[in-house]
Amino acid sequence: MENRVQAFLKLKDFLSDFLGERKNNSYNAKYEHLDELIKETYSYNGWFTNEFVKKALQGIVQLLEPSNLKEFTKEIKEPKTPKTVAVIMAGNVPAVGFHDFMCILLSGNKILIKPSSDDKILITFLAEFLMEVEPLFKDYILFTDGRMNNFDAVIATGSNNSALYFEKYFGKYPHIIRKNRTSIAVLTGNETTEELNLLGNDIFDYYGLGCRNVSKLYVPKGYNFNKFYESIFSFSDIIQNKKYANNHEYNRAIYLLNQEKFLDNNFLILRETNSLHSPIAVLFYEQYENMAEVSEKLKALEGELQCVVSNTSLSIKTISLGKSQTPTVFDFPDNINTLYFLNNLN
């Protein structure tokens, strides 16, 4: 166990140095290699900009905070015989499958990775780094681009449609199958400019592609969006990304064609609807009369929500504005405890 933990802490130190001052000269070649891979990643996937790849790497540094990791690994039951866990990774956010990857290896089990075609470069680099600093991992990390064979359990992340496929083919194995989820924010109207600016991170980080991105606002009846738009103006450069701009232009054209009411500040469209999952460059909103009404609605939507962002107290768990994209190691996707699942494979 200790060797596995130390390997991940070395990865943390390497990434921290890479993102900061780069003090460890023995890693200079690796720093340069990772720089090249980040450029390659963007050329392959236009959503994975230098800024957001580095933000994702910073998120990994945060996940591997030593005191949290020490507490986290207390829950691990060393397996008598390591199991092989097949992981079908998503590709919407850079290195989005890292938490599963980390849990499986720290638990003493083996991982068979089927990376997303949109995000195979970074996870491969991270795996190779760990295998170099801890050779034991060479027998514990496997990759496949084709059919998955010889595994004992499955963790798969995808859309609601792909989840039906996963259930059909992997249902006989112990499994965690994740479907579409999104995040929402509940505003009271009393938020400061600074708080609303922080909310911009929840909305715009990774271009809104992640399940932890806020895709809908709940606002008090008669809410004036002027202050909201003013507060998020610092994110206006997002429209410089061609893929994001194309989505903004397309959705605006659709709403105009259908004569639907909407607000637009030239980089984010606001549309009132009961729907939950907004398209890229669009933020849905819904008005409420009181907090009891909001709590009732959120309770009904609980199975579709990853995070609820708010600076006010609600009947369900919330996180502060600006914090949806900075999970700790204890924040399991879909609130399913991956370690508990792995502990019970033996």
C-alpha cells in the first residue's frame, strides 16, 4: 500500500512542479514531453485547450493532497487476490477518468483501460509516469483499444444511450455504470459581483462539457440578469474558441428560427425552460417562488444531478459558488463510493 501511495505522491509533485516553477531538474525531459503532449492533445481535440488541460492537471494535484490521501486510503481493504477492473473512460474533460484510475490502483487491483478516442494522450502519459516510478504498476495497468477480455468487474461512463449498451453487455459482472448527469446553481438574488464571477468558473470551465458544469440556474421570480451578465463578462474570451462559437451561433439561430424568447450577451445564451441539460453556449434557467419549491424540484431531480451549487442553505448537499470544478478525493462521481465497490470485489 505505502509504495502505491508514494507513487501517486510523486506524480503529484511532478505535476505541481510542471505547473509551477519546475524545480526538479531530473524531470526536465518529462516536462518538455508533457508540454508537447498538451499541444498534441489540442491539435487532436479542439476542446482541450492548454488552459483547460492544465486546469485538469491542477485538479489532479488537488486530488492527491497528502493528508486527504492518507485519510482516503484508510478505507481500502487489501485484496487477497487482485481483480482486474475494466474501465471505459469518458472523453468530455481532460483526464476525466483519473479518479477511477487512482482508486483501482490504490486499492491493490489491476486496471484495464479503454480510453476515449478524445482523451487517450493524457491518461497514457500519467500511467507511464506511475509505471516508471513504481515498476509494480507495470503488471497492474493495461490498455486496450479493441474488445475487452479477461476482467472481473466494470466501471463505465457514458451517455444514457450508451449506458443501455453497457448494462446489456456488462450486467453479469460487478459494475458501476454512469449515465448523463449535470449540475445546477440556486441563486437568491443577493449574490455579490464576486460570487457571481466565481459562478462563471462553474459554467465555463471546460466549455461546459463536464457533468460538474452548471447547466441551469434556479432564480427567484423576477430576477434581473443584468448583474449576472456584468459579473461574468471576464469570461467573454471563451467565444474565441471556434468550436464554442459555432455552438453559440447554431443555438442562437435555432431559437430565432423557432421564435423562442432568450437573452444573449454574445457569448452565453440564457433561456427559460423546465429542461435540465442545456447545450453548449446556453444556460437554462427557471424561476421559483420560494426555497421549499426549489428543494422539492431538486429532490425529484437528484438522480440526474452531479452537484448543486449555492451560497444558501438547502435541504440537500450544496457546494459554494465557484467550487464545482475542484472536487476532492472524497467526491465520488454520481455519489457512488468507488472504494466500497472495489473492497467488495473480494
